[in-house]
Amino acid sequence: MDWPSRRSLTPEQQRREYTQMLDVQKKNGINAVFVQIRPAADAFYQSELEPWSKWLTGQQGKAPSPAYDPLPFLIDEAHARGMEFHAWFNPYRASLDSVTSKLAANHPYRQHPEWFLRYSGKLLFNPGLPEVRSYINKVILDVVRRYDIDGVHFDDYFYPYPEANQVIRDEAAFQQHNPNQLKLADWRRQNVNTLVRDLHTNIQSTKRWVKFGISPFGVWMNQTSNPEGSGTAAFEGYSGLYADARLWMQQGWVDYIMPQLYWSTTFKPASYSVLLNWWARNRFDRHLYIGQGAYRIFETSKRDPSWRDPTELPRQIRLNRSYPTQVNGSVFFSSKSLMANPLHVADTLRQDLFRYPALVPSMPWMDAVPPRPAQNLVLTRTGRAVSLLWQPGPAATDGDVARYFVVYRFGPGETPAPDDPRRIVALVPRPANNLPALVDTTARPGVEYAYYITAVDRLHNESPPVRASTVAGAPVLVAQAPPAAPAQTQAPAAQPAATPPARPVPPTASRPPISRPTPSTTKTKVKIKKRKRGGLLERVFGR
């Protein structure tokens, strides 16, 4: 839907279009992208299991020409802009029509037609077959192993949405693979649950840092169906799609849940406010990102007219922030909806709601060990520019090294604390072959500044800071970070977020409090010229 915009684009045009999209979203404050790479048993990457996607090249099975594998490019460009890359898979959809003659020779239907169901003119994998679940695991783990993705993502398509006069013909699988003699609906839910559970386990055992998340339909169950449900009167993902999203969180089978809350705050059958409250109360210590229906701003629906109100989407984001310990951020569907800037929504993000950068939140159940601090920070001031150069620290006790660095800057009267996004000057990726460096050209001449630099690992644990200051008469300053206390080897229980009022909820998430080692009492040696009166360094660092 968003990329590529046309099937006829050349690889160079595809790359240019994608990078332009990322540049726009970077300005909008986005810190993660969810890119669909397997829409219908086809691939936006080089695969020995499934054919090239027709949405990429115009014909299923046709490779890009000139030849290239898009996925490493997509990932690297996101990472270069400080964005996570979540690979979005549709697990069960095999074709948007049932004309099998159009399928490529290496489409899985060609080898295993018995794996598939026809429903409403579409070809679907049969979720009730163990060999289907095994195959879907194989396809996804192939990507996890070969590519540097940050997450695996599913949307709301499990069993198909019900349609009039359509029946899911899975009777044979129900009879053959139902040893516990479950009822049909419970058996279908069990099939989906098994895929979710096993895939999460397999991802973690393959690459422990790769997250797994799902964006289910926005309503789990209504209270009229289950006392644990929401105060809504809407279609239910639990019974309609056989998707028990609440159980996935209870069991820890997902690392984040991203419910599609694509209704306005005034839509009575399924109010955004009511559903936000329900998901906030039922997150079970997993991250909760709200799926924001930005695409609905373009609609002229008489049933839900509030989407034409320019304050509706900003209102929803502010409602999210009223749950600072439960809601970890927003994800917008879709990219082109923000890029079109309807009702100046993107302007609102840039100038207000997402004005400041935000780090992706850490997931302590996956990793709670921070990286080692940066070392040998050198600060040089020449006119307006302040140059910072430092060395990455050694690997932490869990083997992780810094993935990027956060540079904070504090002026006179500002309290230094590396938890304030208003003070972030830049996120600096760790270079492959050089030392990390930053030239701050926004510093005002004659103003003293304190700089904090923290190291952040792949799962966004943040180290204690190394600190330096611009002080008159000391154009070059070398600072050493104090040694960190022994790092924790086990992840603590998830801690509640503490979001100050001025802190933005980021596109993926506002981060919870950072779990840090106890600061060392060892004094840091800083080479500066002595001054008769205490300057900024003394005021903010107690020296």
C-alpha cells in the first residue's frame, strides 16, 4: 500500500522512494518502521522457500532487475536513521484470488495444494494442519537467521474475517488433528495459539534480541460475551478471527501488543477511550503500543465523523499519555497517511507531540543488562562548534556492546539527567570502523554547557553517562566514565514507566525508567584549568 508505490518501479526508484519516505518519517519523530515483507506467501527478499512478490516486480516469481535483495537495504536505511526495523509477515494468506494458474512455479501451493483452503475468492493456508504451522515457522525463522531485523510482526489476519454465505472448509483437519476433542471454535483458537507460542519460543532461541509482536483487531471480547471483555458492542477478534490476544499477553508469548484502535473517541459501539482503558488494564507487563488509524482521516464516514476533526488524532495521543505506566507509544497506519499530512497531523507531530526524540523502550524480560559506558571522551570547542569524540566501552557481561550513543546537552540552570528528551542533541550510531563523534553546531558562543553521553545496546538498555563540560579557558577536556558496578545477570520484573509531562510518547514507545547499576563513588579525573570561582562544572556535577 505504501511501498513500492507502483509495481513498475526500477530498483533504483524503489530505493529512492523508500529513503525519501524514511527521511519524512524521521522528521515526524518516528523511531520504528513496520515493513510488510511477506504479503501472501511471497517475498520482498531473496528466498529459496517462496517466490518474489508481484508487488515488488510486477509478476510473482520475477526477480528484481538489475538484481538486488531489497531487505538488507531496507533494514540498513532504517538503522542509519535510528529506527528499528520490524519485518511484517502475513502468516496465513497465500493469494488474494484463487486463480492458481497465476501462481509462480515455486509458490508453496504448487508443492502442497492440500495445505490450502479457498475462502471468499482467496487462497489461505489451513491453520489446523501441523505441517502448515511448521512451514510458517520455517519461513519466518529463515528471515530471522539471515537478516538483521529487530522484530517479527503479525497483523490481525488469522482465520479469515467472516463473510456472508462463506464457510471455512476445515472439517478434515478438525477430525484428524483434534486429540482433545475440543469444540470447533476452541480448536481453531488453539491452532492460532500454538503458532504464536511456538514462533515466540523459536525466535528467542534463534536470536534473543528479536522481538515478536502482533497488532490484533481492537476488540478482544465484549462484556456481553465475557465479564473480562470491554464495554463495547462490536465484532470480536476472539470469536470472529479465533485470535485470543489477551491470552498471548498473559502467557508471555508476545513481547508487545499493538491493538488496532481505529475508532474515534466519540464512536459509541467501540470508543477509542473505552478500548484504550481496557488494553491498558490487560497488558500483563508486556509493551502496549496503540495502533493509530491515521488513514481514517481521509474517510467521510457518517458513522464516525469525528475523524474529520483535526484535534481527534492528537486527542488520542494525549489520552495515551494519561496512562504513563501502561501505554508505551503509538504506531500509525499507514506511512502515506502521515506523509500526506491530512488536517496538518504531521505538523502537529513535528511541532508539538513528537517535537523531541524518544528512545525505544527497553524490554527487561528480554535483556536488562546495560552496555559499558563510553570511554575517553574528548571535548573541543572552536568558536560556535563543540566537537565530541569518544571510544565505545568493552562488551558488557552479557556480551552486548553499544549499538548507538545518546548525546545530551545542558545549559546554565538546567539539571543534568539522562532521562530528558528535551536535552537530546543527537543519537549517534556506532560506526563500523571509526570512533563515534559529534560536532554540535547549535551551541551558543560564550555559553557553558555540560554534555552527557550514554551508550545504548541493541535492546535499548542505557548505560551510566560519561560527562564533560565546556569551561572558559579549557578548550580541550578529557573525561573518563567511572567503572560500573557489576551488571545484573537476570532481568528484573518489568518496571512501570515514569513519563514526565514534557516527555513525548514516541512512535514506538516512551521508555520506562532506566535500570542502572549503582553509581560508583570513585572520583572521576577531569583535566581542566583551575578557576577561582565555581563554574558550571562545579554547579551541576558537585565539583
